[in-house]
Amino acid sequence: MNLYEIGQERDMNGLGKMVEDAMNSIQQNILDQRTPGNAKRKIKIEITVEPGESRNLANIEYTVKTELAPLEGKSTGADVRNGMRPMASPEYYTDGQVGLHDVLDD
């Protein structure tokens, strides 16, 4: 038995496919510039086999979990005297400066 045989009757939810999806998640997390580049990522595969009374058949349960690098925090400024308005609000712009809301569609 190999990973692709476990749960293959469940179409896209077989164990092999779940491991592939977990690897893709890790790849995307590594490529995300908002995560620490050298952080370790993990895939945990758990397989539980519960034999029946006759020992002729068994129920197999499986899970795949990922541990990804977290997004790194950032900081910004806020005007405390003006209702905690973000410093990126238009009234804080210098001449000629634009904000994201000026160039993105709603």
C-alpha cells in the first residue's frame, strides 16, 4: 500500500492528493515575501488503523496538517488626536502623493 492508495476511492480526498496539496501550500508560503524566508514549515501526516473484530478488515483514518510560517507583522502611524486616523489618510499626504484608494477600483 502506498499513500495514493489510501482513500483513493474518495476521488480528490485521497491521502496522496492531500500531501500534494500540503506541499503546494508550503511552496506558496515560502514564496510569500511577507513570511520569514528561513522559517521551517512542516507537514504532519497521521494515519490511524482500527482493525475490526474479525481482524479481516480495518478502518483507516488519515489527516494531513501543515505548519506554515506566519505573516510578519508591520507597523504604521495613527493620529491619536484625530480619532486614531491612519497616517495614510489623504489629509496627511504631501503634494503629489496618492494613496492606494486613488488608483484601485472599488
